[in-house]
Amino acid sequence: MSEKAFQRIYTHLTAITKATVTLEADGISTDELALVAGRLAQVVKIKGRSVTLQVFGGTEDIPTNAEVTFWGEPPALNVSDDLAGRFFNAYGEPIDGGPAVEGEKRQIGGPSVNPYKRRQPSQLIPTGIAGIDLNNTLVSGQKIPFFADPDQPYNQVMSMVALRADVDKIILGGMGLTNDDYLFFKNEFERAGALHKIISFVNTTDQPPVERLLIPDMALTAAEYFAVDKNEKVLVLLTDMTLYADALSIVSNRMDQIPSKDSMPGSLYSDLAKIYEKAVQLPAGGSITIIAVTTLNDGDITHAIPDNTGYITEGQLFLRSDPDSGKVIVDPFRSLSRLKQLVQNKVTREDHSAVMNTSVRLYADAANAKTKLENGFDLNDYDVRCLNYAKEYATRLLAIDVNISIDEMLDTAWELFGKYFTKAETGLKDKLIEKYWKENK
Amino acid sequence: MKTTGKVTGIISNLVTVEVDGPVAQNEICFIDLNGTQLMAEVIKVGGNTASVQVYESTRGLKAGNKVEFQGYMLEATLGPGLLSSNFDGLQNNLSTMTGVFLKRGEYTPALDTDKLWSFKPLAEVGQQVVAADWLGEVQEGWLPHKIMVPFAFEGTYTVKTIAKAGDYKITDTVAVLTNADGDDVDVTMVQRWPVKVAIGSYADKPRPFKIMETGVRCIDTLNPIAEGGTGFIPGPFGCGKTVLQHALAEQADADVIIMAACGERANEVVEIFTEFPELKDKHTGRSLMERTIIICNTSNMPVAAREASVYTAMTLGEYYRAMGMKVLLLADSTSRWAQALREMSNRLEELPGQDGFPVDLSSVISSFYARAGFVRLNNGATGSITFIGTVSPAGGNLKEPVTESTKKAARCFYGLSQNRADKKRYPAVDPVDSYSKYLEYPEIVEYLDEKIEKGWVDKVVKTKYIIRRGKDAYEQINILGDDGVPISYHEQYWKSELVDFVILQQDAFDDIDSSTPIERQQFMLNLILEICDRQFKFDNFEQCNTYFKELINICRQMNYSEFKSEQFNKYYEQLRKELSYE
């Protein structure tokens, strides 16, 4: 990013808060960038001649006579094929020691796709993980977050999913990543020999939090270049969106906005939707799929961040440890893929959705039996069978370390039905029972 | 002369404008941004400063940009050609826009002005007419679209001339009317109406007295919605709000379906765009799209237009109602609209009400719901708008302002339960908490006696009682253990499970089960009640469980079979045999 020649330099700030500065200036437009004492800032409010700027790097030690220069344009990213394989910071500047990327300059946070021009997502994204493929099948053009407590291995699962997915580009938007996690992603991508198709925009925990606000738009501008201009299948990974939302609340707080639930800004829903809705299946074949991470506080999905996210995204993948099998599983109750029916029984086998529903319903019966057990009641024969089934179901299908094909997942489920239940107990359609039932040997 | 002004302040999409003349509340203005016109609406005036909410992104706007006020409020364009269209919240036609991305300041006309419509006069020269009276008719696909005296016309007019049958464009004059003062006014096939004002040109609005069939059992059987009635569906995310709404849009027995996608996911609208043209209307055999209008302001589209989208949808509904049509209006989700109101109220620095929502939220919601209803038109014909909105309560907690305000306004409550959704018991409409106030209307009770069978509502009440008793029994069993309660408790519980699995649960993705006609609902409810009326003699609770599981299984196979087909009858016989054992 370079400054223009003959710019007017302002040197009199009228107000400074922890995240913003205010000064008198003329001919300034909303959203345009400025440099305040060498730090990048963006116009967020104009009132007559008074202009308020949000300073991404924070306002520590900025004096009232700091130099301010305006750039006359909103944040932008240079896009070209040279983006592939590169690592950038929140401003789109290389952090891998390589040269700046030459290319067309595009404003980030651009307009949305006309809903009428979208296509219905229909391509399956297999991951090998049965908790996802069997119960919560992913489709290209989908947007879906992992809901996980901070101690769950969400970044590992996400990188696994990304590397197994059959996509042309993977774009990582890291917000508040620890340096260790950043290096984890870098090493994983390198190890898989996939660096050439990966583009990363990273804000680590040692960088100012407000900078994070630029990360999703940067990542998605790059994604749109490859998906729209190049008709490629692009997978965008955003981690951790909770830290992004925290940054939003910091800024709105400093701007004296009235907070809504959980001290989040009232516009949280729209702010998050603007990001997630960039996921799209385009008419010319390109697509943007977004897999994000939203960390939870002790599994609380009613907090404003996961709650608003759940209303926006097309489902969620809920990670938790299962004490019975000792594994980390994709929770079948709280997880959901809203687009699964676009591929289930169509791209996948005809018994997919029926097997999925039945296996989850029986798992729910096991949960009831477990409650009974905990309350000190005798278990009946059905309860015992449910509990045994649940343990095997969790180990062989729900655990995140499973890596098998969808047909194998379905066969495994039928095997478990036959092993633990009668045909009537499964409540499956007779037509399917005739074809797939596996009697216990 | 038009009032003009200059931008003086900008915070996101709230812009303050210094004006040089009179401006009206809710007046529309355009802000010039280097040749691109951004549409905005006045939401507050103080001195010579107007605060306007901009329907587009304000990126790049500067203090000093010029503004021109239009002298009218946000209006809908009403005329033939609305059916099957896809509009944004401001009624721009999405399908005629160029490019993959939405361009700022691109406004496309709602109706095709070149298309010729075959007009047939209905009024005669010399006839006295008032607003909304039918002057003529054009065939809009299958729908006899009435050309009416514009709603804005006050007083009585005399038809001076009326066009002969023939082909006309919507902008051609089809009638000349003379008002009481002797002035002549031209009438075309298109008129405009401010969306925030209800169209009131009808004779009267009686209490609803019919039910609207939806094919969804937990609605039709248990908590039916009246034609011209109102209902709402609150529920946490992932409980099946959208699937239920789509089922209603596909199956409901209505002439015109208007879907307002208000601040929700774009892919859900795409699903409608993609599937509706392919799907057949079960009542008429026509493509579903032929009766559908989509108003789409998805969550990433400008927030201010979200509010406009629900009003635009309601206005189009009122227009078709005035033609004597049965309209079903679905809005998903009214919470997003309320949030849009909150964002704006926040930027205006108004004192907030509960949870930061504006204090008049409740009255805004109830006056919107009040626009629905069954009406008798001036010529004796009837029309209706049935309105069902969804609500997305924060954290799934129903004790929040939008749900509470809506509860006061809507007569049917279809609460989606997280617990049922977790158990994959869909539709997850809670059978205990949900209600339909219409079951208490004597005219509805009478209608159902007539339409289904004498004493139907008593049967519905009894079914609800079985469900409640089953829930009580279940709690007792959980507290005292399987062996700690009499076997009759198990029987009670399993009878409610039978109702749950056979009547309440419905597979929205199964071709047959997804939609159940009312006579089939009657047959199944009678069958289930017959079973529930029996006193069984079980030796132990395990025998009871096994027996009822078998019954449930057979009944579900019946639900999956074509009504009264050979297969259906086979399962029915099997059930009879099972019942005769004891």
C-alpha cells in the first residue's frame, strides 16, 4: 500500500479514545482509509467537518498533533494468481518475506451476489469423518462453523477437512490465532504438499485485536477473485469468529453504541451475515465454501455470538468429548447441516437419510437410558442394547478420527442396527430393510 | 419544485441532510454519489436537518453530497405481472438486473411496461364506482387479474369511458372516470401505493370462520389456522422453521403465496427459485411458481430495506386480496426486521426499550399483523390474507421482546422446541405449548363440524389431553422408575407416543407423508383415538412398550403409503389383526 503524492496532512486531533481518533477535515468519504501517526485507520463517522477514524493498531501514545493523511479509498487487496501460496497480515501485506503481490486493486467488503443469480449448491464435499459425512453432509457453497469449547481440537479437525476436501484453493483467515496455531497450520499445509493452493491472512494474538476486523473481508476478496474470475472451487477457513466478534464489540463500545445481548453490538447479526453470506455457488461453476470456528464458553450456544451465527450459517458442527468412548465426537444432536438433503440420497446412496435419522434416534434413546442409569433405575433389555449400541456408534462413526467412505459408513450403521435391534425397533421403511438389513451373525 | 439538500453527517447507513425546503416523514430521497443515486427514506426531522436511512451501502459518501427529495413515500407498483416475480425489498426486479453482483443504485422496474395484456372490461359506462371497484380483467397466467379503481381515489366516480376488449400495455389508459366535481381522470392498469399504509378499500372485515388447509398435521389437526388468520412460529435455530415455512408455501390451499425472505439466508431463497418452478401445486396441478411472489432481502442485503421488504410483501398481498384472492403471506423472519429497527433506533440515539429494541416495537408489530384478515369486498366477493411470520428468539429464549410482542398480535402460536428437534421429532412444533385461538371461535367449531365431522374440535381437545397426560406419565416414570409406577402409566405414556409418532411427526422429505389432505388426517386421527380409547391388559411394562412400538411401526408405514392404496390397506389389515389379539 502506498501513499499518494501531494496529500494534505492534518495535524490536529480533537478527540482520542482507545480505538478511535477524531479530527476536522474536508472532503472525506465514509469507509476511506487514513494513516494516523503511521498507523492504518478507517473513517467510521462523519459529522459536518468532524471525522472519526477507527485506528486498527490501537491509539496508544498517539499525540493530538499526530500526522493524519487520507487515502481517498477504502481498504483494498491486489488480486492475481500470484496470491496462491502466500501469507499475509490483516492489511494484505506479505509476512512470508516474499515480494508484494502485483495485480488488480479490489476494494474489500464489496457488494453481494444477486440472490437470483446464485445456483443451488449440489456438490458433495466428502471429509471421511462420519460425524460429518453421514450425519451432517457438507455441500460446496455452504457456510458452516465448528462450535467448540476452547479445549477441543477444532483447528486440527478443520485443517484435516480442508486438506481432504477436493477444492482448487484453500484460504485461511486467522483471527487471534496463537503463534503456535499459526505455525501448526503452516506446517500441516506444507506437510501435505498443498502450499501452492493455500492463501493465508493471519492476525495473531500478539497483534492488535481491531486489525482482525479486516481479515474476513481480505480472505473473501481473494476467494471471490478465484471463484468468480477463475471459476474455481474455493474453501475459506475462518478461525476464530468469536475473537472477530469480540473485536467488533470493542469498537462499538468505544463509539458509545448501546450494546445489545452479551455486550455485543446490535448489528452483530448483520455484521456476521455480511461475511458468511459470501459463501456461494456461482452460475459459472465457481464456488465459495466457508468453514469457520466459533469457540464457546462451556458449551453455551445461547451466547449472542454462537446464537447469531447459528441463525446465519447453514448448520453447525458441534465438537465435544464423549466420556463413554473416550473420543472427541461430532455431537449428532447439536450438529446440523442444512444443505445435507441436497446431496443425501441423490449423490449418496438411497438409504442415507433414513439411516442417518434412525441411528441418531437410537442414540437419543441411549441418552435416555443413560439418564435412567444415572438416576439409579434398573435398565430394561432395550436400554442395555441402546447403551451398547451408543458406545459402538460413537467409536466407529461419530469420532473425528474416522476416515472412511460414505458407503462404508452406511454399511457400518446397518451392521450396528442388525447387531443391537429388531427391524421394528428401527422403524425403517420395509423397502430399505429388505435391501440392506444385516442380520447379526 | 423539489426540496433539495446536502449531506452533513454519516454513520453507517444513517445520513443527516441539511434541507432547503419542506420534507415529510418517510419521504423518499435520492443521494447523489458521483452520479450513482442512492435511495433513502426520511426517518426523523429536526429543524432544517433530516435524518435519512439509506437503502444501500454508503461507502464513499462525503459531507456535501447533493440530495433530492421526491415528495412521495416508499411505494409499491401494483399491476398485472407481479405473479411469479422475484423482487428485492424495494420491489426491484432481481431477475432483470445485470451482472452477478448487486450494483449500488441499480433500480429495475417491478413490472414489464412493454408487455401486452388481453383486457376485458367489467364495468359499464355510466356506472358509479369507488376505489378498488373492478373496472376490467386481464388474464395473469391462470389468475383473473382485476383492474381496479386506484385505491388512492377518494369519493364516488362515474365511468365515462372504458376500453374495449383487446390488448393493452399496463401504462395504456383503460378507463376514464369522472369525479364529483366533473373532472376526468385517466386510469391505467398500474397504480402505486405507499407500502406503510394499509389498503382499506373493502366493505367489512368479519371474524375468520374457515380454516386454511396446509397439509401439515400438527397444524391442521391440532392447531388449525383460519383463512385470514394470523400465526407465528418462534424457534431456536436448527429446529426446522425454514422447512416448515417451505412446507406451508408448497402445500397451503391458497391462490397466491407471497414469501418475504427478510434478513435470512440467500441459499434458502435459491431453493425456492430452483424448486418451485419444478414442483406442482397439489390443489391445481400447476407449477408452484405460478402462484408465488418472492420478496427477498437476504441477510447480506442492505439492512434498511429489510423493514421495507415486509411492508412491500403485505401491500402486494392486499392488492391481490382486493381482487377476491386467498393470499398466504409468509415472512421469515420478523426478528430480523425488528433488529433492523433496533439498529436504526440505536444510531438515532433514541432511548432504548427492552434489549435495546425501540419502545414502539410492540405497536409496530401489532399494526402490521392487523393488516391481515378476511374481507368482504364492495361487490360482495371475499378475499383474505393469512399471515404467518417466523420469529428467531435470541438464544431460543421466548421471553424476549419480539416473541412477546408477536404473541400479543398473532392468534396461532407454533412454538418449535429444541428438545423435539434434538430427538429429530419433526416438525418440532411443541404439542403442549402451541395453540390456535381459532379453535375457540364458535364459527370455526361450526365450520369444522360441517367440513370434517360433527364434534371434531372435541376430538382435537381430547388428543391434546392424551399428549399432556402422556407427558405427565413420562415424568412420573422418570422419577419413580419403570417398575415404580403402575403399568397404566406406561400405557398412558405410550398412547401419547402413538399420537406423537403417527399424527404429530411428519416426514417433510417424503413424497407422500409430507402433505396430508384433511380427509386423511380425519381417518388417521379417528384410528388413533380408537386405539387410545381401548383399555389394554398388559402383564408387564416391557410387553406394553413392545406392543405399542409395533403399532407405531405399522401406522408409520401407513403414513408412508398412498392413502387407501393396496399397500395402505395391507398395513391397515395388519394393524386390525394386531389390535384383535389382546
